[in-house]
Amino acid sequence: MVYNPSLSFEVFPPNPAVGNEKIFQTLREMQDLAPHFISVTASNSKFNIEETTVRLTDFIRNDLAVPTIAHLPAIYLTKKMVSSILQALDRADVHKILALRGDRIPDLAPKGDFRYATDLIEFIREEAPHFELIGACYPEGHPDSASQIEDIQYLKKKVDAGCSSLITQLFFDNERFYDFQEKCILAGIDVPIYAGIMPIINRNQALRLLRTCENTHLPRKFRTILDKYEHDSESLRAAGLAYAVDQIVDLVAQDVAGVHLYTMNDAATAYHIYKATYPLFHDQGAVLGH
């Protein structure tokens, strides 16, 4: 299926002790770029989703009039807690959820109500069927899956349970994404898949990536950028943004449903990508009901 490609952004809530004014200003700047939607992440270890994620989605939806998606990782939530979050989202008129299992945390026992994302999807479908559900997917396989085939089988279950679209984990090798897309089609997964792109713009971000994303293939061209400009912050930012723009141009040329930009709460990054790629994205809002 060919889509009118969309450009959307992801942000994360700041620590409540820091306050929201900085992220509110960042979001105001992103509003000017007319994103297809802005998604807001959630911590699955602090149990303060209503205070953080819901509050930001409320601001995006009602103050900025931009479509928004609330992330909801459920492995450490009970059904009662999820019901309360759904009610809070309802009050904010936010009805799109990225339904997640969430990362397991060492030495913290899961609640047991939601072992998999599919459990959460099925619960929301029964509890609040008016919500639109989006799923996460992993072009290079989920770290906990025995194989990519098994991972795609679980992904098919998520879609069959009610996901209307999918957003990928970040990747740096477009060929891995295209291979994943083909396997999804063969498995009967026919919903839009939004490609998650994260521009690497500083050394700390690069080091964190190398430490935590063991499943993510880093092409030679990308590793060369990290090696060459590791200690040259200005050049690393320029090269990281250029690499992301190249990825996006190629993805849109291959008829990707949309690009979801992991902004790391940096409005300047969002603006640079928008300015460099704007002509590629037309008819914003055509897929997720803007």
C-alpha cells in the first residue's frame, strides 16, 4: 500500500522536580512544524504516568491542538492502574495509545496483569474500545525474542488484537527496515509502519547508543561518523543530522508510511529535519485521523 508520508515527533516528560516549562516551550516550537502527531513516552518504573505523560499529552492536544499519542508500558501496572490512566486520558480528550509491555527492570517484579503488550491491547479493547491503539515493532528483532520470525509472529498477534498502526524502534540501516517490511507483508501484517529515526547529534548520545542498543546494526558509514567526529561536537552534530536526512530521503522514496523522529526533546533537531525534508511530506494528517 502507498501512503502519503507523514512526519511525527517523539518527546519524553522531564523529571517532575524540574518542571515542565522548558518542554512546553520545546513543544510550542514543534507545533510550528505542523507534525502529524507528537508521541509522549512514559517511564515504567516511576508509576507517575498521569502526572507526566498524561499531562504533556493534555497540553499537546488541548493547548497546541496537535494530535498526540500517549505511551503506556504496562508490565509494572495493574488493571486498576491502567483503568485510572485511561480515565485521565479520556478527560484530556486524548484517545491514541502506544500500547507497550515495557522494559523489564532487574530486581523489580512485574505486577502480573500484563505479561505482553497483547494483554494490554486486549484489555483496553474491552475496557475502552473508543481508544485507537498503536503498537511498537523492532526491525531487527526484539531483544527478548528467540528469532525475528518469532518476533513477527507476536507482532501479528498485536495487530490482530487491535493495533491500527506500528512505530518502529530506531534503526540506522534502511535495508534492515525494508527486509522487515517484506517479512511483515508475508506474515499478513498490513497496517501502516512508521519508521523510527534518531539523529545522533552529540557524543553522550552516541556512547549511550553503543552501550544500550546491542540489537541495532550500525552500518560502516555510520560507525565512521562516530569514530571520526567523536571529539568534535560541531562536526558530529552536522554529520549526524545529515545521516538522518539521508535515511529519511531514502525511506520516503521507498514509500514509507511515515517517519517518526526521536527528537530527544530538541526542537532544533526537529526543525533541521523538517527544513531539510519538508517537500517530501505532503498532505500531513492523512493517516492517523488528524
